[in-house]
Amino acid sequence: MSRQDDLVHIIGDIRSSIPTLTGVMVATSDGLPIVHDFPESEADRLAAMSATALGLGHRVAERTNLGELAESVFRGRDGYLVVYPCGESIVLVLSGPANSNLGLMRIEARSASAKITEAMR
């Protein structure tokens, strides 16, 4: 199985576990989408913003002595966007509605992050 196939399988597992999600993406830390199930019209912009969020999250965690960044969570009136680092050069993004189970998103994303990190080695 190729890396691409592995990543498609991983995001499929996340979607199976949390069917209410509005999208899942694996992107590079420099803002390029690798695999996702967001509309194509949103993918490039979302990958770029997620890479920026990851970089900012790393700096905030470092400058405030929080330790290594585990996640960045954005909550708006209509939903969540959660960003997870996967190794040094990959980012995992989950998007869900306002009534999302954030705890379940965190559990699934942490597990997926480890799998993505391994798949990208």
C-alpha cells in the first residue's frame, strides 16, 4: 500500500468514527494539501491556513513555556477546526459543527496523528 493509500485509509477511519465531521485533511506544514475530503475549492486555502495555525501554535507554546505543541483548537459560533502536528512536516486538520464532541475529536486525532507520522516515515 502506498503512503497516499495509507493516509486515505486513516482519514476514512476518522470519518467512520466521527460521521458528523465536516472535513478531514492531511497537509504539509508549508500549506499543501496531501489528502482530504473537503471541497476542492476550499482545500488549498484551508491547508495554507492550517499550516499557519500550526506554526503560530508552535511559537505560542514555546514562548509561554507550555512545552511541545499538542493541538490548536479554533472554536467559532458554527463549529470547530482542530489542528494537530504529525511529526515535523505534516499537519492533521479536523473540522466539525458546533455540537461536535471535541473529546472524541481529540481522541481520534491523537491516534491518527501517530499513524500519520509513522506512515510518512
